[in-house]
Amino acid sequence: MAATKINEMLGSKSLFSNTHFLSHSTPSWKSWERRAVQVRKVVAEVAAVPMVTKLNELDSVRSIPKTPTQSTLSGQVTVGYDVKEKMKELMVQWWDSSKAAIDARRGVSLQLVSSDVDPRTGKPMVSKEAIIEWSRDLNITGDKFITHNVQFLVDTNFGEPGAVLVTNKDQKELFLKSVTIEDSLRFDCESWVQPEKLLSKKRIFFCNKAFLPSETPVGLKELRKRELRELRGNGDGVRVSSDRIYDYDVYNDLGHPDKGTKFARPVLGGERRPYPRRCRTGRPSTNSDPKSEAPADESMPMYVPRDEAFGDVKRQTVDAGSWKAMVNNFFPFLKHSTEGEAVSSFADINNLYKHCRNQSHLKFDPPNIVSRDASCCLRDDEFGRLTLAGMNPVSIERLEAFPPVSKLEASVYGPQESAFREEHIISQLDGMSVQQAIENKKLFILDYHDAYLPFLNSINAHPDRKAYATRTIFFLTYLGTLKPIAIELSLPPMNPYMQTKRVITPPVDATTCWQWQLAKAHVCSNDSGAHELIQHWLRTHACMEPFIIAARRNLSAMHPIHKLLHPHMRYTLDINARARELLISADGIIESLFSTKESSMEITSFAYRNWRFDMESLPADLIRRGIAEADPTEPHGIKLLIQDYPYANDGLLIWSAIERLVKDYVNFYYPDSIRIRSDLELNAWYYESINVGHADLRHETWWPKLSTPEDLVSILTTLIWISSAEHAALNFGQYHYGAYVPVRPSYMRRLVPDEEDPDYPSFVSDPEGYFLSSLPSLKDMTVLMSVLDILSTHSADEEYLGDQKELSTWKGNPEITEAFNRFSMEMREIEKEVEKRNSDPKLRNRCGAGVSPYQLLVPSSEPGVSCRGVPNSISI
């Protein structure tokens, strides 16, 4: 049948007459003509229901009036639910026939909404309600998803369906996976639909076609606005688990002041303690502090918008990890049950791990990154290597002035100048002066002085916590490796006559060897806290959340930018909510296992003052840290000053691939700046991300503008980079890089002794015992290892960068599908290139005797703790 004939039958604005709609081949729609029928009496009676006057009253619509002929459209509805629970429910119904008669109506009802309006009424056309009844249609199988066939009755001038309205008439929520019409037009719903008794309004799902706001089909315009209004809510009330409402709040839920002042924590967010905003939960205030929100409990569980919550597979993975943690922590302490017991030997630590494949499952898998010799401390070469290819490769900076200078207020925190002097490092510079080494770009630094010094009095007040504010200088050798050449240990000024800064240099004898090892352990403890709190939590998890909330509130599911970002927002709000409840809360895991104790989140607020979104792109970050220089002749537009920098080398491959994909995508939908400026949803999203989500920094002049396609490419590339590769590099190596505590302690219990220290004689007589007693207790070691194991685990439902998922959204737009296909191929090529680099003996930071290959930015991974894999989103 000719397309013109179908156009006559389905209306002049069907998909065949408008190439802007989703393109399908003619044969897939031929059955429409065959099912055109004359109106029978029963149909005419249904059709006599009057049309609603307002679109937001669509809930009561049953059919379209005054139509001479109607057609049926075949559809498939795929639903997910707990099959065991549904079987139990049906068995009850079978036993209770009177109840079964009532429950026969349970199921789901659906109505199609046309992309067009009825030319006679100017209102959207809606199909007759189609109902799937569980008692009649449910076919119990072991499958998680079940597909039901449905028939929709529509007018022959209905045009192309653009949305589906769904009502859940069951007693429990159901997961609506997809709706497909005529095997061609697809609605990927992937959403939980609440029972009608909880949500009387019909749920709205749009077809997979992407539309800018100005190009929205006329029949869908009001539905598009209505859906966003419902997602925003009104800012009031306690949110419950069935809600799909996105709003903002400050971090006022980290403390438990009703348990005592010890558990009170300050509110983060506001002028005094700036912070990104979180998703609002609306729980009432605590009794003792009206500014603090009551903690989540069984009666008011932690709220996450329903569609952001972990799926079954993800939740089971986390639960399994928690069970494993419980087992691994319980049995070692049948023997070591004393709270805070010190480690007596390296053998105690080594016995926590399996030493052969068939050994007890109650022990930990050995980390495959660090060798565990009987007396293993961190070697200097490994210390330098891990700053470039370890768990925290984003803190190293080039030293551009010597000695380094603090930015803290001198009247409060003491002299701003470092204690480093030329005599401390001159012998390590291969014959160069300090100034020559700086000019030759050979000196680098890990500087945690300003991040830690304001909080040391609070930290060191705990009997089991002792910390410094450290600085470590590295020299770039001719081999391209970093060699630590001096460590500065600073304490807060106690009185003008007491030395608060000291410099430790590489050893010359047995005593200085152990002092050097202790100093490196304190640096790694600083680095461990800074990594977990600042680089990992703040820069990825916390700073991304406002952009996600703003996207859900302002970008319609139809919006092409929402569709691009959607995979990169998966599970982030859920894992952040879990972190607020368990990880970063008062007396939570971070406070219990890291040196920063109750100062932990204030440290992140202090760091947030210096956070800049415009510096979060990989090239900008490398240039900011002095690790790279702009160079348009280089493949990625920058020149690395440390040539063998695995995180940067591999990261730039992924960054460039993301940038190319985003550029192709943005240019397709926004060929000029006019399109950018006229997109109200896009501009509302970016404005709200800054002015509400990052309200405490909203007046900063460094925020990138959003005026041109180039601006949008830069913003989106940065967001996708943070959500995927940057988070992967900071997260999925935590077990294998951090689970051997002697080389990376999360906290230290003793300071580095000098000759005037009362503990100095015991240190000299038993330096290994002193070192071990400085480490976390064996109990805390096993808890830390368990947590790192959970955080480093990929679930079986992980979605990785470059995975080929459903591309039906862009069917008919070959430019977009080709761009995604190219991106997928690039990810596979990057894997091959990384494998090649890891086998190159000239690259000593990733290849060599006992050197573990750097795989954290290899895009794919198997489930489990693999130390590789780049998921699309921040999901753990």
C-alpha cells in the first residue's frame, strides 16, 4: 500500500508525511489498513463520551468522540515484578473466589496519546483504554520480565502515537520496562509505576524520539510540561519511597544530636560552610537541634526518588558484600577481641589474606597491586609510582616556587613559609641547583599542608589518632619516575618556642630509615583521607548530584540532552544517600576508619571553597596542576611534562573520545547558537545547577558560559568525564591499592619520634614494633579492607562506557547512531592501546619486575573486584 493511502487513513501528519518523526518502513504499518473497521454500536456508545476541556484532565478520557471509523493497533507491554510474590497473590485469589472476582480488575491500563491534536477540537487525541488483567493474562514463569499483548482502539486519523498514559490498578508497584506499538514504535519506560491508590494521576511515558522543546509535537506539549511539574514537586512534606520528586537541601542530616553533643555535626551548605546541595528528603528536625534533620530509620527510611534506586542485581551485590564483610570481620576477632589492639607483627597482617586458592573463605583475597613481604613497607620507587598510577593520581602537582608557601592566615596557623631548605634536597637533584630543577620542571609535590593543618588539633585530641599536615617533594628522574626526596611534617603552633615543622630526608642509617618509613606512612595517611573525602567524595559524588537533580527537574525525558546524560546519572543519587547514612555520617565508616574523625566533612567543605567546575575537565586539571602545558601540536592539545603518567595518558584517550561523541551529538541538535539560547529547558537546567545546586559558589566568575554549541560540548564532556572515567580511576582500585594497610594506612596512632621524644628509646630498641603500633588496629584493618572490597566491586548489571545499548531513540538519525558506534569502537581500541602500553618496558610506571599494570581506565570489566572497568555513572 502506498504511503499516501496510509496518510489518508491515519491523518495528514502521520510519520510518513513528516520526516521529523521517527522513521519506519512502510510494511510495518500496513496492518493498520487491514484493521480499519466500521464503527459498531458498542464502539459508538463508547465514542460518545465527551472530550475533556483541559489536557491535564486526560486521566478521565476514555475515547475520541464523533469518529466515523476506528482501527486497532497491536502492542506489547513488558512488565517486571516479583514473580514469587505475584504467584502467592494469585493463589490467594484462586482460593477466595469472591475476592478473585474483585481482583480480576487488577492489572495495568494504558492509553496512547497522539502526537497530533484533533483538528475539530484542538485537543490531543487519546486511544480507548486498554487493560491488562493479571488474573487473566499473567503467565507465571521464572522470568523477571513478562511481555503482554494488547490492542489499542484509535481513530483512523490518530497520527503517530507520541505518549502512553499508564495506570497501575494493582495493589503493588510494578516496573514498566517498555511498550512497543506495531513492532516499530518503542517507548522505553524503565520506571516504577505506583498503584492508583497512591498515585491517582496517570503516569506519562514518551516515545523514544528526542525533541527539543521548540520542536515538541503539538499533541505532547502540555504533557511535557506536566511531567516536569510533577517531578519538581512543591518543596513540602516528607518524601516517601514511592515518590518521584527531585528537590534540593543542605547537608543537615549527617549528625545525630539527640544522641548527645558528641554526635552533633554542623550543617554543610551556606556562607559559613559552603557545600553542594543534596536531594531533599523532608524528614522532620531533631529534638535537640531544629537545624538538623532527623536520621533515617525504619519508620522514615532514607529517601531516593523511586527510579534512582538500585535495581535488584545492584542491591544484591551490595548486600552480598556486606555479608562478606560481616563474616571477615567477625572471625578474626574471636581471637583479637580487644578494642584497639595493636598489631604485634607483620605476620598478623599477612594472616588476614588467603595464601592459596583453596584457603578459607573467611580470609581476604590478597591485593594484587602491592607485594606483601614479611616486613613490607612502602618502597621509595613505589611511593613515587603510586602518585601517578595508583588510587589517587590527581593530587600530584608541579613545584613552581621553592620553598612552597601556605595560603592559611599566619596569625592563626603560624608562618606561611615551609621548613624546606635547599640543603634538604640539593644532593638529590642530579647536579642541578634547586632553581635549575624548577626551571627544568623536575620538581613535583604532594601538598596536604593547608588541607589538614586547620583540623589537626581536633584530630590529635583523640588518643588513637596522630596526624601531621604533610608536604612531599619528588624529583623526576631521567627514567621518567618520581623519587621522593624530602617530607615536611607540620603541627599547629603550640607556642612560639616549640618547633612545629620538621623535615625528614631519605635515610643514611638504620634509625633514619625507620623515621623515613614512618614519615611516608603519615603522608600516605594524609593522601588516603584526601583521596576518599576530597578527590573521590567531593569532586565526583557530591559535586555531580546538583547537576543530576537539575536535569531531572528541568530536562524532559524527550530532551536530547537528557537522553545523552541519562546513562551517566544511573544510581548516583542512591549511592550518595547510602553514603550520607553510613559512610560520612557521625560515627560512620569514614569517621571510624580515617584519621579525620569528626572533622571529615568540614575538611570537604573547606576544600569546596577552591573547587572550580571549569578546572574539572581533564586537560584543564592537568594544566592547573602544572603537569601539562597547552600545545596545539599535540594529539590532545596539551603536552605532558611527565611523559609516563598512566592516569593522564589513558585518561586523555577516553576524554578525547567522549569529546568527539558529544561534539557530534550537540552539533546535530544545535547547529548554531540561536538553538542554544532559545532552548528554555537547557538553560533552566544549567542555571539551576549553578544557582541552586551550587548556590554557595553561584557568584564566582569562573563558571563557564552557555551561549554556543562549543560551550555546551565542553560542559557535557566534563560532566560525562567526571561521572565515568574520573570516578572509575578514583574508586575501583581502592581494594587492590589500599587493602594492604602497612603501605597505605587510613590513620596513624603515633607521631614520628625525635631524640627529645619520651618514646624515642623504645623506638630505637624496637623500630619495627613502633612502626606496627603506629598502624590502625587489626580490627580496623579488617573493617577497612571489607569496606574497600565492597566499594571496589562491579555488579553484574554494570553498564560500561561504550556498551552498545538500545539506540532506537535515534533510529532514523544515522549521524547519531554512527557517532555512538564509533565511540563504542574507540573504547575497544583504547583497551588494546592500554594493553600495549602495559607491556612496554620503557614505561616504568606501568611495566617492570613486580609492577602491576595500570588498568583502571580500561573501559570494560567482568563483575567483581577487577581493578579495571569504566562504568557510565557513579554507581558505587
